Amino acid sequence: SRVVKLAVIPGDGIGPEVVAEAEKVLDAVTAGSEVVFDKTRFSLGAARYLETGDTLTDADLAAIAGHDAILLGAVGGVPGDPRLKDANIERGLLLKLRFELDHYVNLRPSTLYPSVPGPLRDPGEVDFVVVREGTEGPYVGNGGAIRRGTPHEVANETSVNTAYGVERVVRYAFDLAERRGKKLTLVHKTNVLVNAGSLWHRLVLAVGAEHPEVAVDYMHVDAATIHLVTNPSRFDVIVTDNLFGDILTDLAGAITGGIGLAASGNINPDGAFPSMFEPVHGSAPDIAGTQQADPTAAILSVALLLDHLGLTTEATRVTRAVEADIASRSDAPRTTSAIGDAIAARLQA
Ligand code: NAD
Ligand code: IPM
Ligand code: MN
């Protein structure tokens, strides 16, 4: 049998609640099969920081890097909690994992399932993927502040874009477009961010020349938010930078029935480091502990994880089970674990 070493980071808030359901589904789809998931649990996040003062130690990082893949729930405490003021869990944990493990592709698929009530009146068929760059842009932390707290304060965040970093994510996006609808849209703000914008645009055109079957177009990010709402079915693969991709994928989640359904993968396509799969949403402190969280995004992240590991049959079975569950949803509320149970039960049937 094949053993997959899986690092599990449940995290904070609803993270542990949705990860419990994702694990249920993973256990159900692999029960009696050739593949065995050997799981190691890592206690990381705001709760760990408040207990020990650690965000992500070198030992944690090395241990996590020794796994084949990572499943993460969500990290981060209550926004504004004064005890977390110096912790910066987002940078010190989540972004550190993405950067250190070279997750240069942040893969965020968006599908509107037929029976899901979304906010759009007549959306048509919505099925696109945002390929968000994951290791560069304004997220790098290349900046600083001087004269803090004075009227002359200067606060800078430099967006870092390298030819190497942009080309590799653009290549991934074109390969994906080849396997999908053969359409790629670069989203940027080349009219204002002329240096980074020019680099992205030139590399998309250059790599695009190697993919004559893929139709390429370009859209400014502000206009892209309009088209995502008025005509989302026009998109197939969107490639964009780290910050634009963050914003567009919350919007994409909203138009496809809510953030509780949006899954993602932080991928190191080269396989040098383990890839990390997580829902797009955060720790939702407002509903944590109430069993109101929808675990579907975490469960669909398991499908992305299985697919990444080449376990395509298992991935498809999870996706089908989720689709069937979604199709059967009514207005009657279900707990987080009831949704997980129902999806797991479809895999045992
Ligand atoms: P959030 O995504 O946690 O919550 C936004 C809204 O969506 C809330 O009203 C919440 O109740 C709702 N929501 C989120 N997930 C849901 C689910 N599965 N089912 C039903 N409703 C759901 O965003 P936020 O409030 O801005 O952030 C809370 C904390 O999470 C912050 O500390 C933030 O930094 C962190 N965060 C972490 C990640 C991550 O770990 N990947 C991502 C985003 C935010
Ligand atoms: C996400 C989150 C993170 C991001 C934050 C918590 C650092 O919003 O995964 O989308 O901005 O990438
Ligand atoms: Mn986000």
C-alpha cells in the first residue's frame, strides 16, 4: 500500500471544526483502499501563541516540510485582540509556510453548482480557476516605516515581482488552460503599476506564444470585478498577482454561493516541498464553537489535495459526493458535523 504523510494544522476558530469533517471524508474515501494517510497533527495558531509565545518555530517548519502534503483549517484570532498585537499570526505562520515551502501557485477554483443559491440573477455556467501568485507581490514584506506616529510618518510596502517568479506561475496557468477551456485572462493594473504590469504582460505574451491554442486576454483588476459580477461565465483561467488574487477570490467565493464552499491549494508544482490545502475562508471567530460553519470548503480542499497527489479517482469521488450533498440541500440548517457525516456517508454507500 502507498503511505502518504499528511501534516494536519487545524488552527483556530472554526479551523478545527471544519478540519474534523475534512478528515472524516478523507478517511471515508480511503477506507479499504491502497492508500493510507499517516497523519501528524500540529498545534499552531493564535491559541498556541497565547500559550507558548511561538508562532512557527524552525523545528515546526522542518517537521512540516518532511511531510508529503498539508491540510490546514484556518489560523488567526479575533481581529483586534490586543494580546495578538505582536504575534502577527498571518505573516509569521500562514505566509511563512507559503513562502518557505515555495507555494508559488495559489490555486483557487470557482464553480457555481447548479442548485446553489448565489447572489447573481442570471449567472450562466460559472467555472473558472484563479491562479494567484503565492510568493511575491506586496506580500513579501519588503517595506518599512519611519518616523512612526509623527505627521511625517512614511510607510512603504514594496510589491516584489521577479521575472523568474512571474514566468513560473504564468507557465502553470497556461498548462492549466490547455487542460481546461483554453482561455487565459491576465488581471493586473498595467495602466498604473507600469513596472510590474509590463513584466507580467510581456511574460504572458511570451509564454502565450508557446500556447497558440490558448486565447489570451487582459483586464484591469477594477474592471475584472465588474465582469466577475455581470458575466462570470466569460472566465476560464485567470492569472494574477498575490494581492489582486486574494481580493478576486473572496469575490469569486461570494458569487458562487459563499465563502463556505471555496477551496484552495497552495502548490509547489516542482514537488520540492509539500503543498498545502485549505479553505479560502478564515477562522470566523464570530461563529466559532457554534457548529454553524460550513465544512464544504475544507472538504473540497481535500479533493484538491487528493488530485495533487495523483489520487484522481478518490478526488473525483469526493467532488461527486459534495455535489450530491449540495444538490440535496434545503433551507433547514445543519450542523458542521452533520454536513461532514452526510458527505462521508455518500462515500461509504
Ligand atoms: P473569515 O473568512 O474568517 O470570516 C468572514 C465571514 O465569513 C464571517 O462572517 C464568517 O462567519 C463567515 N465564514 C467564514 N467561513 C465560513 C464557513 N466555513 N461557513 C460559514 N461562514 C463562514 O474572515 P475574517 O473575519 O476577516 O478573519 C478572521 C480571522 O481569520 C483573522 O484573524 C484573519 O486574519 C484570519 N484569516 C485566516 C485565513 C487562513 O487561515 N487561511 C484566511 C482568511 C482570514
Ligand atoms: C487568504 C487570506 C490570507 C491572504 C491572509 C490571512 C494572510 O486572506 O488565504 O486568502 O491574504 O492570503
Ligand atoms: Mn483572503
